[in-house]
Amino acid sequence: MVVRTLGVLLGVLALAACQPGGEQAPAAQPSAAPAPPVAPVAADGRDYAACADGNCEVQVSAGTRIALGGHGGADTLAVDAVEGRGIKYQRQGKRSGSGSLSTGCVARIWSTGGGSACSTTGEPPAIYPEDGILAMQVVGVDGGTAVLRLVAGKAGPPPTSLVIPMPSFTVPTP
């Protein structure tokens, strides 16, 4: 009688462990907590002197000033704010101006102008050294700090294809 009761009990337990269709119920898996976002790390940290040659990767926040030594026609780059996915900045030099730059975009500045391009695939456009041009890219943002990458070729005038021709005027003599 005990053996028969034990057999019935084991049969009931086996049925309870199966799902409809005869499949074994999956074992409960412990849920993993989502990994916290990893803050980007700048290769040069907060060593802004590393940017004197126009090539660096530094951590910036509002109020950061970086001496650029004339690369891209800029003497100084000042970060006004780190917001959302990017920065707001001002440049002072032969051609002063201001702008904003987000992750996934590249800004290129030179003594007579500038431009930017953004990725549509999620991968930021590649930046490479070009004489007379300073390329800027926000690598990542974490709260009130961002990692900014600067890449420049030799300081000086930009390629002639980027120089805006100025019309010449002659004044007729009376």
C-alpha cells in the first residue's frame, strides 16, 4: 500500500512539472540587473596642454578652455555647456564663432569657414588630420562631462579648395 501511494504521488509530481504538450517546465533563471552605462574615458584625461598640437582626447565640462595654437584658425576653444548628447562651444581666433556638437557628428573648422557632418548609421564619421583644419568629435557624454576628440594636421591655411575667393573690385578713376 505504501509503495502504491508513493508511486501515485511521484506520478502526480511528474505531471505537475510538465506543461501542456508534454514539455518540461523551464527552470527559473535568476534575472540579471542591467549593466550601468559606462562613462567614456578620455585618453588625455583633463590634460588640456595635450591639445596644443591640435590632437587630443580630453574630458570637458562647462567652463573648460583649451588653447589650440592656431589650428583651424582658432586660438582657443571654450566649452559653454554639456547638454544631452553634446556640447555647446565658442572658438576665438582669426575667425571666432560658436556652435554645438553632438555625438555621432564631426565639426571641421578652418580659418575661413567650417562645416559639420552627422552619421545616419549610428557610427560617427571618421576624422583624420588635414592641414589647416581642426576636426572635433564628441566621443561620449556622462552627466555634465563629455569626452572631446580633436584632430588636426599642420597649423596654417586650409587647402585651397576651402578658401573662399574674394571678388576684386576696381574703382574707376575720374
